[in-house]
Amino acid sequence: MDRREFLQKSLAVTGALSLGQTALPTSTSASPSKTGVCIIHTNDLHSRIHAFPDDGGNFANQGGMAKLSHLVAAIRKEEDQLLLLDAGDIFQGTPYFNIYGGEVEFRLMSLIGYDASTLGNHDFDNGLEGFYKQLPHATFPFINSNYDFSRTLLANHILPYKLFKKGSITVGVFGLGIELKGLVPDKSYGNTNYLDPVGVAKEMVQELRRKGCHLVVCLSHLGFAYKSDKIDDKKLARQVEGIDAIIGGHTHSFLERPVEVIGPGGHVTVINQAGRSALRLGRLKFEFEKNRKLKTALSGNLAIK
């Protein structure tokens, strides 16, 4: 089977899966609302197209984008105001990436209907050129606010933020990436300039609030929590006022439930992360008052089996 035939068959199968009739778990049921927004999310997909092998291991026959597509399709039938986001490290982990360089991953994410993703450190594994080459296969934007790509071929191809209108609610999404120096070979990120995530986050919150956003979301590939002084999602929430939700990646954290952190001014930030390899689907449901002020945040991470 040649490359073209393989890709066509893989995409056809997964496209069919995304239209499947999988029943939605009872715990996810929610009434559609013009003043509510549901965000479902993944992180660290790591080229896991199919489920883990049925070999008796801890994740046997679990995870993968094919199974993920079933669950996303079912949730779409329940939620009118839905966003599907990813927190980076789409690449690297199975032979699909080694052979096809990310094309399969981007095309499948497009079929599943992702609204946006940020970049993780492994998304640089084929260099800036490798990432750039695969961009035409993604129908969704990539968002990052603290990597300055202005002196690279990714200039004008990565958004600092994006606004999404969901019913009467405007959602602003910005992205933060981990420091690449020492983690990624210099040649892989070239002239990309890393900017301080805390300072950038403060600027993004101010900008998005000025734009009229009722909900501010950070797609983060910083990592959930470190014992060192290294910046992470929890430290970010404590230092930056006004982020309503941080959807994280990098540390492959299987959180039982999202964590609430009280930051400056008493602002509460909800932090969530959904493991890796599409083994979990994160779910955050936000409800608003009639004046569109954030009222409640409900949550529950779903196992993909």
C-alpha cells in the first residue's frame, strides 16, 4: 500500500468513527444554554492515532484519536456552545509521526473538529520547517503568545490569541509555551525568541478583556506543577489575575478533577489537564449570569476506552 492510499484509508476510517453512534456517558449530560459554554480538551496526543495494544498493559485497548472521535461526536449532540482545544505535543510517540511527519495527526484533528491548539516542545521535533510543512493539513489555528516567531518562517502563521463567539458569550483564548532552550535542540527552533510567560499572560488578559471577552482561557504547555521555581500552571494562576481557566499539558498529569487556584484580587482560576495519548478528555462547563458574568464552572474528565 503506498502512502496516498494509506492516508486515504486511515482518514476515511476515522472520519466514519467521528460520526458514530456512541452513547454519551450519563455524567456528561447537560442542557444546551445560550449563556453556557462547554470546553472539551486534550493534551500530549503524541501521535496516538489508535488505541494502545490489547496486551494486558495498564492502558490496553484505551485511548487514541479514533476512540476520541466517538466521544467528541456524542458530546457535540449534547452541547450547542462547544469548543474543542488542545494544549500541545501533538507530534512524536508512534511510527505515524516518524513516517508521515505530522500529516496524519493534523488531518485527523481537522476531521474531529478541533477549534485551536497551542504548540508543545515535541511539535518542534522536525524543526520549524517540519511543522510549517504540515500546517496546510490543519483547518484549525495554532495559538501561542510567548514565542516570538517574527524572525522565522512561522511568522504570521501562529496567532497570539483568538476570539470565539458562543451564543452571547465571547471566549478569548491565548497560548503559552515552555522554555525551549535546553529542552529542544537549538537548530529545531532556530530564531524563535522565548518571552516571559507571566508578563505575556498579564498583557493577554488585559487585551482580551478590552476586546470584551467574558471568559479568558490559557492553553498552556508549561506543565502543571514543579517543586522548583520553574514557572508552571499553578504558579501562573497565583501571579496573574483574570485567567478563568488554564488548560495544560507537558507533564502528562492525570488530574482526578480540575484544581482551583486563588490568584491576585481573589480571582479564581480553574486548572485542568487530561493525561496524554487521548486517554482522557477534559471537560469544563461554564455558566453565566444574565449579565454574562461568570457564575459557575462544572467539570469532569472522561476516560476514553
